[in-house]
Amino acid sequence: MQEIAEEAGVNQALLHYYFRTKEGLAATIFKESASRLLPAVLGVLTSDLPLREKIEGFVHLYIDTVRSSPFLPGYIISEMQHHPERLTAMFESAGVDPAPVAAGIRARLARELEDLADSGTIRRISPENFVINMLGLAVIPFVARPALTLVLRMDDSAFQRFLDERREILPGMILNSLKP
């Protein structure tokens, strides 16, 4: 806590007053960090938008939000791996039970994907695979940025141009992967 207080330029007693423990501080940081992204993503996924617009909305929202905080995905993933209870606690502190929210999103996507597959518009895909494919394609450039910039020899401006391009092409790539 002393190192954190020094880095933040505040008195250690102040940190202890507000957060009580290092764990309390870490949980608060996770909640605030995840809250920058998760509610907006859930809003897109639970919207009444057609699938094409949901995909575009998700990709644009994700890239635009994370571009300003590029370490956010890696941090959230790491915290969920080491402290999976923090995600549930975050929802519960907002008065939301995550299980019905997740079930609702899954059911809504399942119906939409099934209806589109029945009409021949897309191939059959489970909502779990759909979400994982979409998330993976959006998240990996940020999580793997150090390797990508090294291997692809990108400086910061080249990486930003890459994100601009990815923002435009990724919705089409996802939609094309769903073609029957």
C-alpha cells in the first residue's frame, strides 16, 4: 500500500481509510476498469439491433473504447483468471444478478442466430461460438500488441492505423464467417 500511495502521491492512511486493504483497492480498480467496457458491450448485445448492426456496434465500441486504454483487456482478463469472483461482485454491487443477464443474452442471441440460419441467411452457430469468435477477433490485437508490434514491425502510429483498418474490416469478416 505504501508503494501505491507514493505512486499516487497520496498519504497511505488515506488509501487505508477509503479501501481498508490492498484487496479492497484492487477490487475497486477492477470494478472501475471493467465498468468502462462491460455495460456498453452488454447494451449492444442485448439491443434490438439486427445482427449486422450488433456486430458493427460491438466492434466499433470495443476498438474505440479500448484504444484509449489499451491495457484494459489484458488487465481484465488477468484479473478474471486470478480473481473470478470480482466479476460477479461487480455485477452484484450494481444490483444485477449476472446469471439471468448472461442467460438472457444467450437466449436472445440463440433465437436470432437460429432464425437467421432457418432463413438461410447464415450457417448454424451456437451463441457461445458466435460471442467467442467476435470477442477473440476484437480482443487479440490489444492483448497481443507487444508481439504484434514486434513481429509486424509496427510503431505506435502504425498500430493506430492498423486499428483504424481493423475497425472497418472486422464487422465484414465476422459476417462473412457466418455465410452458409
